[in-house]
Amino acid sequence: MKALSRGIAALVVACAAVAVTTVARAAEDDYPNHPVRWLVGYPPGGSTDICARLIGQYLSEHLHQQFAVENKPGAGNNLATEIAAHAPPDGYMVFLVNPANAINASLYKNLPFDFIRDMTPVAGFIRVPNVMEVNPNVPAQTVKEFIDYAKANPGKVNLGSSGIGTSVHLSGALFMMMTGVELVHVPYRGSAPALTDLLGNQVQVMFDNLPSSIGHIQGGRLRALAVTTSVPSKALPGVPTVAATVPGYEASAWFGMAVPKGTPRAIIDKLNREVNNALADPGMQAKFAEFGGILIPGTPEDFGKVIAEETAKWAKVVQATGATAE
């Protein structure tokens, strides 16, 4: 009798496992069966938005449902992150991850979410340099000349950024910490409005993500002094690194996708596979090549490692600079 009971119990467990697998496969096969919200924490036109639209277009074409980019700027990316973190974990809300998600974990003390706890990584897209750029009215032609100019004009040179806690902001904060220059930080709700004021000389310098600025640099409307990565960018031949003048300086932006914690693994794996297919597509590679960055395909766990490492790195910078958003 006991043997029969054990046999029945084992059969029930096996049937349950088959049922779970069947449901998971059905969820993957059926997903998506209606449009997906693609949440971006910045206005249209910046690097974060550009990445979302490129990947979103590919996913829309290959998964046969619209991945509709929805811009929700505000609170240094935290507004959109909170919405995503509290969304139903059904795969119909995906989120554009960017450096602010790593930086804000230490920059803000009372966030209504914990990004690593509340969100699940799906896939990385690309890592790109920021570019230290100035309005052409600024007389400096090199990083050294800019440092001298800023020190000769303390408190008179405005530093634009895409918002408090963004890589654009902390790249500038790190520069100030390592050089001793005094710049007046002017945060905006995204790169696009900050660039508008940089072009108009309302702010004089910016450490912008390369994709949203490269057209202005190539068109001569802005002057690139250096890139923030440890090696030069092929997209800006002849432009040196900040580290060539400020040894040890390094910063970069990176982008990817996450979903609310609890989203079925089958859906995560399907999205991951399609994103990696996008990054392997020659047409997409050509578009991303214009960013001057490095593609970062891989598993959800690979992208999770990037997020964890960047969160730890920027926590040290926030602590060292005393930066705070509250």
C-alpha cells in the first residue's frame, strides 16, 4: 500500500512538472499576443531613447507585435523605474536599463524600489563612451586647456547633464573630483534638452553619451575634447581619452533590457534570444556601429553581472564625491 502511495505521489509530481513545462512553453509560444510597453526614463532624442527605438523596431518586426516606446522622464530615471518595478510580471512591460539604475542605488537614500531586487535582467545591448564636449565659444581645444580655463573661471562654467544620477552627471562629477575644477552642475530631464542648451551656450560643457552627440560633433556644432573610456573610440578618430590628461579616469554608458521580477523565465529567454539575434544582425550592427561602442550580447545572467559591477563601482564614486540627490 505504501509503495502504491509513493508511486501515486511520484506520478503526481511528474504530471505537475509536465504541466508546468507545458504552461511555460505555451507562454513562450503565445508571447507576445498584444502590444508591449517599452518604458524609457528619458525624453525622446537621447541615447537611451535611441537604443530603445532601434531594439524595439527589431522586436516589433520579428515578434509581430508592437514594442511601443513610452517616454516617462522624471526624477533622474526613477519615475520610470518605479513604474516598471511595480508593473505586472507578464512580459508586457519591458524597461530600458541604463547607468542611472546602477548609480541611483547609492545616490538616492529612500527609493521606493530596489532595482536589483525588483527587476530581472533580460539582455545587454551596448556599452558606449561618453564624450567630453564643449560649445565652440569655449576657448579650450584640449582637456588640459579646459582645466586651466575652468580653474581661471571658478563657478562660471556650467556643466549640463541628462539628470541627477545619470552617467552624464557622474562622469562630470568624477572629472571635477579628479582635477579640482569647479563646474556648476545644471541637470536636465534628458540629453536632448541639455544638448539644446549646450548648443545655445547656456551650458558650456557636457559629458554626454556619444550616440546622441556624435552628429553635432561631426557637424562642427560642438567640439569634442576627449572620450571617457580607457581607450579611444573608432567613431571619433583623433579624439584622445580623458585619461591621457587625467590618469585613471574612466566612465562609460551601457544599455539593456529588464522586466519586473516574477516574469516567466520562458518569456525572459524568448526576449533574450531575440535581442541577441538583433545584435547579430548585420543591419543592426551597422546602426549600432555609429554609436562608437561595443555590443554586449549574452545571457540574462551576463547582463545581471554588468548591473551588479556597475552598481558597486558608482557607489564608490558617489561616496568619494559626496554626490547626493536628496
